[in-house]
Amino acid sequence: MAASEKKFSAHGKLLLTGEYLVLDGAKALAIPTRLGQHLKVSPHQDGSKLIWQASDHKNQIWFKTDIHQLANSDNPSFETSESDRLLQILKAASSQKPELWDTHLSTRCIQTTLEFDRNWGLGTSSTLISLLAQYLEIDPYQLLEDTFGGSGYDLACATANGPITYFLDKGLTDLTSLDGLPKVSDLSWNPDWLARTYFVYLGQKQNSREGIKRYRKRGASPQEITYISNSTERLIAASSLAEAQLIIQNHESIISRIIGLPTVQSHLFSDFEGTIKSLGAWGGDFVWVFPPNSQRNTKAYFADRGYNTCIDYKDMALHTDSKNNS
């Protein structure tokens, strides 16, 4: 690596429990994924322009721009083009780092490279926020709040080495702009039954911001928040697949009632004999699959229905003992 070149990395994420309610203080269980995103900063060869280039998991460039041509744009819209979204992120970062444009971005070439399919919902945006915060040495949670919003669990996953629990301490709001102070605990969590579970991609990428808006229309009661927190603890302590399945089934029922949507299992896989849990914003992205003892080929079940991306838990999740091989 050239002396003036800098590299940073961030892990993807999956929220296993506590979706939606983590915004209101519920304790959630989350895992960083083996696949993530990398950022490389190097001097630009002509010394006059900032080139931002983003490549996908196939090393194909899907976005490229001269950011200085956008720097004077008025009122970038976060809901429109990739250029506008990037510019809004950089302008939000500059509120924490006023010298950003003259130092960290001046005559630099910045390249990002995803390791996962950007349609998978594993954290294209959260890994970018983490990478920029690492490079600029700014608060990633503040940058998240000023751009995409959310609970911040995905930022915790971006730099974690294994499973975590995450919650927002509602009594501590002075150190962050989030609605509560992020509390992250590393877990040594790898029960035998986990190796029998899968993640299946449904192919319907969801907008987390829209999911949050839907949740906010109803919200959750203190009792529901406590129940989901307790479910997280029970799942961590579960010693068998059958015990984990029962916890997940009850968790799904609670979330379904709160957000007014059917569970993914009742909606798409009512004949599946095991248990299926939605992850993240309900309606797409990945689901977590707990196979039944009687069904030997779970992957064939989903492939027969057109869902061909079925990933073993151990191949998706990053663990402390696997981080050097990811």
C-alpha cells in the first residue's frame, strides 16, 4: 500500500430480533456479516478533481462522479439520485468536520467496493456511513442521524467482530443525537442449533425508512418493548432448535400485530413445517429459516419456489474465530 493511501472496512448486518422496537429501546440481537464494504482513499492522478467511484460485488462500477461538480448544488434531495444522496452525506459530515472539503476530500480519489449484492439489504448505506466516519474520524451515529436515520444497530455491526446485543438507553441522550445512548455488548454466542439455520433472500429489497414510518403510525407499548427485549435474552439462552423456534414464532406474532402485516411464513410459506422469521423491514430482503427435523432438504424447498439464494448461518455470520477468514 502506498504511503499516502488509506483503506477502511465495514461489515454488513442482520438484525435477528427486535426489529422496529429497537428504535424505542428494546434490546436487539444482531450479527455482522462476513461480507461488507471497503473504502480506499488515494491521491487523484491529475491533482485537480475528486473522483468518487463505487464498485459492486462483481467489481463492476455502478456509480462514478466528480464530487466537486456537485458541491455547489442547491438542496440535494435524499430521495433521488445517487449523486444527491452522496452529496447530502458529505455535507452532513462537513458539519462535524468543517475542513472536510479542503483537506480530506481535496484532490483525492475515493473508491468503495461492496462484497455483497447491493440489493441484499445487508447495509450498503450503513457500511458507507461507517467507512466515512472512520476515514474522517467523526461520530458515525451523528452522521447516521443527519442522513438515513434509524436505531444505529447497523453501525455497531459495521465494526463488530461477532454477534452483539444493542439497545438505546432512553435515559441517556446527551452524548448522541439519537433518541438514547447506544449500548453495545459483544456476545460469545454460537449454540449448536445455529448451524442448522439458513438465510434465504426473497428478492424484494425494502426501504427501511418506509418501514419505520409504518411502525411509527402505531408504535409499541412499554409491555411490548419489554417482551421483545426478553425474547432476545431467551433466544440467546436457547439450548435447542425447538426452543428457539417457539421464541421466534412468538416474536413474529408480536411484531405482526404491531405493524399490521402478516408474518412472512403465513403469507408466503404456510406449508413450511419449520419456522421462518422476517429480518429488517418486513416484506423482503432476507428471512431466517429454522428447518424442521422431518425436512431433510430445506434448500430444495425454497429453490422449488424460486428462492435460490439460501445461505448457511455459518457462511453468512461473522464470528470472532472467523473474522480473519472473511
